[in-house]
Amino acid sequence: MGKYEYTNRDISWLSFNLRVLQEAMDKTLPLYERIKFLAIYSNNMEEFYQVRVSYYKQMLRHAR
């Protein structure tokens, strides 16, 4: 895999999470549905941070 494939995957993941967050902010949806979207967003961002951010931190450590 090239370096751009990682970037595209990460941008896609973050873009999806932005759309989920936008659903959570949609005041036309019932409150319970909005809370479910917030839970999905929270879980996804936690996973993103654990997997992708730690990967980039590791890359930076090895680049020194």
C-alpha cells in the first residue's frame, strides 16, 4: 500500500463520522435517535484514535 491509501482511508473514515455527527445534530430527528448517532460517533472516534492515531505516532517514533 502506498502512503496515499492510508490517507484516503483515514479521510474517508473521518468524513463518515462527520456525517454521523451531522445526523446527531439534526433537530428534526427524535432525541433518542440523535443520542444513538452520538453513541456511534463516539465509538467510531475512539476506535479511530486507538487504531489510526497510534499507528501514526508509532510511525513518527520510528522515523527519528
